[in-house]
Amino acid sequence: MDIYEHIAEMKPLIARRDWDGLEASFRKCCEDLAGERQASKIAALDFVSYQRALENSFAKAVPGAHEAGAKAVYFEYDLDNDWQSNFFLCGEYSPEEAEDEDWACDWKAEVAGPEFPAASEVYLENNFDQTPVAKGSTLYLVARTVAACGRCVDKHPLGNLAVCIAFHDQNPIMRLRGSTRRAKERE
């Protein structure tokens, strides 16, 4: 199975906001593809501290987005470069079914997110998806990052803001929370 097909399997867990289930499911996937030792190595990474740092940045991004009149907060992290990240406050937003992710390239402001060099170091041992070990590792690291961000999103009242996440060059972008604006307009 292609890595993006595996990533697409994250969507139902994300839609249910089942962050523990997302991590557990992709730990199992990592064990199957990369072995128990590699899965344990990723499980041992300090995602608790990473999530705290993410929470601090997200707590600045949400009011910044409201002040800027943004429709979405887009979180992007770089697998290759110490997990460097930013929250982009985007003036436009398109739902996934529109199959147009250009909205994420045009932002009004940004808030720096945390780095996570330890996650990047584990990722760089195997690269993206060239081997089963690489694929399993990447999937589990991505799932843990999405879960950490999802937990932060759940702690904040967002109004109509959509919140999305992707690693650098990922397409399609994952929706952690779609905009409620369109649903309200239909009523």
C-alpha cells in the first residue's frame, strides 16, 4: 500500500477526534512494517513536551487568526528540518472535496510553531517511504504529530475557524476541523 493510502486511513480517526486511537492504530502499522523495536523507539519520543510547546504556539495563533480575519489556521511542519513548524493564518479556506489546496499558500500572518529535532532525527534514519521501515516510521511519526495537534485544537473555542495540518509538501492537507461557516450559511 502506498504511504498516501495509509495517510488517508487516518481520516476517520481524525473525524472522530480519536487521538489515542490514531496513535495506537499507527503504532500497530509501524510494528507491522518496521518492527516492534522501531515502534517502541518512536513511542518513547517526548511528544508530551512537544504537545505543550505546540499548545503555547496554537494559543497565540487562534486569537491572531480572529484578529486577522482569517478563515483557517494551517499548521505545517518539516520532516527534514528538525520538525520546524508554523501556524499560517489563512484568509481563505476550501474544504477537501474542492480538491484545491492553494488557499494554504496565501496567508495573512504566521505564528512560529515548535521544533522537534528528536522526531526529525528518527525520521531521517530511514527517510520517507523507500522501505517498509521508512514507511512505518513516517506513518507513526505523522500520526503522533497529528494527534498532538488535534489535542491542542480540542482545547480551544474556534468559532468558524477551520484548522488543518500537513507536513511540508503533503497533499491533500488534513482537516482537523472544517469551517462551520458553510454549514451555518446553509441553515
